[in-house]
Amino acid sequence: MRGSRDETFACRRCGERFALRYFYRFVLYCAIFLALAGCAGAVSDSPAGVPSPTPPTNPTQQPAIEGDTAVPPPTTEPIAPSAPPAQLIQPGDLAYLGAFRLPDRDDWEYSGYAMTYYPDGDPNGSGDGFPGSLFILGHDQQQLVAEISIPAPIVSPDKNAAGLNRAALLQPFADITGGAFGELEIPRAGLAYLPPQAGQASGKLYFAWGQHFEFERTPTHGWSELDLSAPQTAGLWYVGDFPNYVLNDYLFPIPEAWAGANAPGQLLATGRFRDGVWSGLGPSLFAIGPWLDGNPPPPGARLGDVTPLLLYGRSLPNNPEIDVSEGHQMNNYAEPDEWSGGAWLTAGGGKTAVIFVGTKALGESWYGFANGVVYPTSGDADEEYPEVPPWPYDDRGWWSEDIEAQIIFYNPDELAAVARGEMATWDPQPYAVMSLDDLLFDTGFDYERQKRYLVGAVSFDRERGYLYIVERRADEERSLIHVFQIN
């Protein structure tokens, strides 16, 4: 798991929970912040210019439990199209094909936060119409990557995982980073396969890694070979001068035609969304091409060919957080949102879309505890701090009344306008939203299991139009893979 309650402590100033092994590091950084700008201003999750979240009407109300009268969850507000062209992929173009299980090993518990499709994987597959393989991240705290086959998905009307086909293990778990990142607190990671670029002899498995707190800029990206037993890791590299909070999570390929017209040679999209405004007021996205700076770039290199495509705020020099202000937010943004995966979709007839998949906060949002108790974040000395509620409501962070798994759709033409400097990085908005809850096996919060996020990584088979989405901890504590096809 991501850390037990007796291994953490909470910061009364910035309102965040830390692992105890980070205590002294945290004290050091707070002292630095106090000397430079004041701890409250440096780490507050509610910077000036951004409205503070409105607490629930009854902040001490317990969530509905079995036997109570549950309040129906609020519906998702529609997002108006931002003048989309006729060739945008719409939610109705995604046909659901079913789901499949991961291999039957404990390593797959708490898995699926990073994943990529490999078209040449599983060459001796079953011929069931789902060729290729998936490289996927295993247990959150082990941070190892394995390769699995793709069995035929099955639609389960009763949401019974036992009736689904199970993937086979093609390559066992390995550390493709060469131990470069060490132990991470609440890790974040991204994976993307690309065929050979710039004279490379083989395709590469590109990766990005990080953690919940990123107090300083550090190198985040690298690549490895596809043989997990001999990854020959290259990296790590900085991505321009942008802070880690907007870089080191999801990774996915950019179509060559779009990159050629708008970001030449930059065929890899990278980005991140972090709760609590530190990464901006919505998901970020950048186009990069590491091979443009060397084959490979030397360790510690700063990738110079970086094109911002989406950033809801401003990146300031030497600031580990994104500077935000009112008016720079994604429509329907909420602090507890979690956009955990992305893909650049294409289909016949030139239809296209950039999507992000994640867990959307619904209803009122607040910083504090799961049962609605609000915890102050201003840092004022005279503020009163509430008692920590009993388990299972004692996990402090950003919460909301309800959650929903969603796909949000962006217009690649608007991202092209950002790349050309014709739109600000915060101007593009989603033109469509698709709820996934009716298809998932385990929706909503599960406080006793500390489950608050519904989905994880995404990958896309461009040749066949198959979209793979991870549902986290839906097969007991293992993940499931849901499969869609773009019509």
C-alpha cells in the first residue's frame, strides 16, 4: 500500500501528510522557505487569486454507509464545445469491448499507474484479434515493470472478475530505471513505447518518474531497451526549465503528422496533474523528443526541444510550483481531481482527439478528512485545528462529496494553436466528457480500504483503434484492464 497511518505525520502549515522517513527533509525545506518567502505563502494549496474551496454544508456529517439513506451523487455538468471541427472523436465513437484480468500474482496488487502498448509484443499469441502486448507498472511501492499479453476482453454484466480472461506474463518484473529514483513517497510514473528514432537501432521504452512532493527540480525522464532483463537505462534528463509537478506522470506517443506540422521531431507527450493546484488548475501537456538532444542525451542533460501544449498557469523561474490565478483553470476544475492517464487518439477519416482519463471530484470539495471535517490551510497562528477523526476517515487530503471515472476530450487543433503561440496554454478546454462509472467493477469511495481513485493509466493501439484503460484495485486489490474500440 502507499503507507500505513502509523508511518505518517501531518504538516499543520501546508496541510499535507508525509511519510516519517521524510520528516527531517521536510523540516529542512520548510526552514528554507521560511527564510526566503515564508512557509505559508510557499506551500499553501490555496494561493492568492484562487477561491478557497467551499466546505460541505454540514462539515461534520459522516458519509452514507450501508443502512443510511444515501444522497444521490450530483450529475456532471456539461462542457460546451470550443468550436470543434467535424473530425473530432466523440464519446459515442468509443465502443466498449469488455475487460480482462492481470496475471495471478501478488505483484499486481495496487498496480496500473503506468502502461504502454507494444505492437510487436506476443508474436506467438492466440490469434484472438488482440495482438501486441502491454508494458505495465506493478505494485505502487515496488515500481517495477512487466510485459503481459492481451487476452480477448469479456463483457461481464454482473461485474464478476472471476469470469474474465487472464493475461499471461511475457517478461517478469524488472527495474527499468537502473535504481535511479530510489524509494519514492506516493510515486507517479509514465511509460511510452516508440519505434526507433533518429538512427536508433531499436525501439525504446520511455519513462518518467516522480512523487507526490517535488520540492526542487530534478531529472525525471529516461529510456530503456525492451528486454527487461537488460534494460540498458539511459538518462535521467531534465525537461526544459519546467517544474517536476507538470512533467513526470503520463507519457504517450504523438502522431507523426501532427508533430511534423506543429512540433517537428517531438513525438512524445509528457505531463502531470497534481491535486491541490501545485501543477496548475488542470492537466498539463508538453511535446518532447529526447533523441533531438543526443542518442542518448548524457545523464543530467536538459532537453531543449520542449513545446508546451497545455498548462493551466505559469511556470516561473526557480519555483517548484505553478503560479496560478483565477481565469486560468480548466472548466469544472476541482482540487481533488486526479487525471492519471492520457492518449492521442486517431481513427479513420482523419478523426482525432487528445484524452485524459481520471477520477473526477463531484459536488463540494474541501481539504481535510474523508468525513467532511475541514482542516485549515492558511497557516494563521490563531487557527483551531480539528481532532483527527477515527479510522477510516483519518486520511487527510483533498476530498469531495463523490467521485466519478471520466474521460475528457481535447481538440488537437487547439493544442496546435498553443504550439504556434496563437492561444495561451490555459485557453484550450475539453469539448466532451464521458463517464466510465457504468462500466467499472468497483466505483465510489471505499474508506475502509483507503481507495479513493478509480482508474489509472491508458494506452492505445493506433493500428486497430483499441484503447486500454486501467481500473485500479477492482479485482480484489489487483487492477483490471478495460478495452474500447474507436468506431
